[in-house]
Amino acid sequence: MNLFAYPTYQAFADMMLPMRHGAALVNHSLDAWPAFGDTSHGRSIRAACELLTLAGLTPVRPPFGIDSVVTEGNPVQIVEEVVAHTPFCSLLHFRKDATLSHPQPRVLVISPMSGHFATLLRGTVLTMLAEHDVYITDWHNPRDVPLSQGRFGFNEFVQHVIDFTETIGPGAHLLAVCQPTVAALAAVALMASDDNPAQPASMTLMAGPLDTRINPTRVNELAKSKPIEWFEQNLISAVPFGFAGAHRRVYPGFVQLTAFMSMNLSRHLDSFETMHYERAKGDPAKADTIRTFYEEYFATMDLTADFYLETVDTVFQRHALPLHELEVEGRLVEPSKIRRTALLTVEGEKDDICAVGQTLAAQDMCDKLRPYLKTHHVQTGVGHYGVFNGHRWERQIYPRVRAVIYDNEPRAVVVSSRARTIQPMSVAAASEVTAAAPAAAAVVDVEIDTGATTAAPNGAGSAAKPQQEASRAPRRRPPATQ
């Protein structure tokens, strides 16, 4: 374990904090003095100070900021409610403060525990809220969880998914993005093995590392380039003093963010340069868009050491799930047990984190699932984040997600208020009914005690009755069931 990494980072972050606050104060002063702030010099100073304020990470989850959505043609207020809570996660419900004409499908969005907060999926949630009743796993920063609350590893992640699905109730739908796709598939497989009544109606797996042997990316190659002991010795540190989770072993969020940014460093530098240029030029729209993205991107959380190391070992090094070796609490995970939950897998053509084919592997793992319950989609022109955010997600991917959810939404059977229970009838009684049936009576099926079902023909004697009487005779129909 690297004992000095986290304390060193925290000391540097604390040292930079006054400078960032000072830069923010300068920008506030420019807002109050527009005569200078709107000049070319003022805009240049503002652009430089903005870069400085972004030069730091935020260890606290930003707000989702979703106040209302348009549903059924009307704006509806959104209320955030915590419906279940554990030391490591909250089940957050985006409740609509209105009475809708029809109940919407309940969807559990399983956010990744990969260095960012659940707000990274704000765009995903906002898009789905108009037509779905959305819940999300709001993972807590482990540095704020005391050691007394115990461990949190891969098994605990899977159990959270099962527990939260049961909390929402039978007929819910799961949508997992990136890293939690493995845990989501494992949870559904275990629920299927137990014939759990809360098995989800559908499961959408998006851009996830279900089988990293397929088209391995740089991330996959890095995970296999070193033994698991190397990751523990070099990347694991302890939360320093001053936090509720002091001494907890974690994989620090700043390490994860550094790894992500190093993969596309030139692209990030170009984005910062563009933000500075647009702000100094006096065209803030594009600069605001870039700033908003990085404010979310730089909001980082730690991962518990147990969860990080177990994920690297089981998912990226041993490939336990596709090799049918994954166990959760000593139980073998068997995706072939899944028979009732519809499956949709989604991949991005240019995904450099989870390449094309890695998520598709879930289709082969669920080999006992009927073909009409399986759907796969590859979105052209998008990378990893474009799978669940942006205009292609909204216009091309989301309609497919919505279709799978609605096609597999359990529907209640509407029963007529006049419906009666069909009672078995004896052979003698059936003969009497047959003899008394008028000529205009409909052909009906009659249940008899022997279990056989016979069609009662029209009675021969009734044909001699006057035609007028026959026309007035009421038509006999089976009791209504709908």
C-alpha cells in the first residue's frame, strides 16, 4: 500500500485552495465591474481565473439539479427522495409531484462506482424521466464512511443491486452503465436462480466490460500487465486524518481521474485552450458548456480498496464471468438461469474503454433466454460517454432503450366488474343446458367434472319454436374475463 500518495495529494489540494478561491473572487469582482470586465483585458483575466478555479477536484457530489420535466405534455415538478439507505449508497427516487394518467415503468439506473459520482449520469436520467419512473444508485464517497461500517467489495455491490431491485418491487427494469454491468448481470442471474419474484422485467447493459478478452483496449491491457499485488502496493492508499473514513484503504479518485485523462490528454488540453479562447473572445456559450462538463468531470470519489482490487482481479484478469467462474458469497453466477428478463446490450463504435463486442458477450452468456427477448445495438460515431450522454444518446439510443422497456413492461389484466368465476358443470347438467338452448344461442364451451371440454350443439327440439321467439332469445356468452 502506498502510504504517502493520499496525504501528499491532500496537502497539495489544501495549498491550492486559497489560490482557487482568490481567482473566483477576481471573477466576482469583474461581474460587479462590467465597465472593465467586458473589455478585452477584462475577458482575458476572467478566462485565466476560470482555468485556475477549475484546477482542483471536488470530493463532494454535485446536485442533480433536475427540478422539472415535461410529462404527458405538461411540466411536472421533480422531488428527490431517498427510499433506501446504507452506509455506502442511497437509493434515490426522482418522484414526479403529480398524478399521471398512466403509471410509468419503474427503472433502476445503476451508476458506476468508478471514480465519479452518480451525477455523471445526469443527462441519462433527465432524458428518461419524461417517460419513466426513475431511481438511481447514489454511491457515497468511501472517505466519508467510517471504518466501523465494515467492508465494501464486489459481493456487497451485487447485493445492493438485488436489495434495491426488491425495494422497487416486481416488474422493475434495470439499466447499468459501464463497470456495474457485470454486477447487474450477476445480480439478475442470482435472482433468477432463486426464482425471486422481484426479477426485473428487462435489463439494459450499456458499454460494459463483460468480456474484456474481446478487442482489448488500453485499459484492459493495463489491468493485465501487472499482477494484482502490484495494484495493491502502488495504487492503494489510506484516507488521511480529518475525514470520517480516516484509515480506510481506498483507490483514490484522483488516481482514477489521472488515468482517464492521460488516455486522451491532448483532447483535454485542447478543450481547456478552447474554453480560454472563447471566454477571452467574448463568446461565453461554448466556454460555459466546456466548464459545465469539467465541473462534473472533476467531481471525484474514492473506491474502496476491496471493491477496486476484486473488480480488477475477477473482471479484467481472471475473466471470471465469461468463463463461468464468478462467485458471489460462495454461489456460482449462472447467466444461463435467466429466462424471464429481457436483455438489451448497447455499445459505442468508437468506445476506447469498453470496445465493441465486450458488452455483446452478455447475449451469449444468457443462452437460455428466448431470442425475441434479446436485442443488441451498436451506435456509430460515439465513444464511451456518447453511449449514455449527448444528442446521439437522446435521438438514437434512448428510443431503443425505451422500446425494450415498454415492450416488456408487465401489464395488469383488466377484469370486468360483472365477471364471474366459471364453475365446472356435471354431465347431466350439461345435457339439460344443451337441450334447453335456443336456436339462436351461441356455441359455448362447457367445463365438465371429467376435465374434458365439450362444445354444446344447438338443441334439435328448439328449432320448432316460433321464429319470433327465437329472435328475442338472449345470446348466451361465456362469462366476461376482460
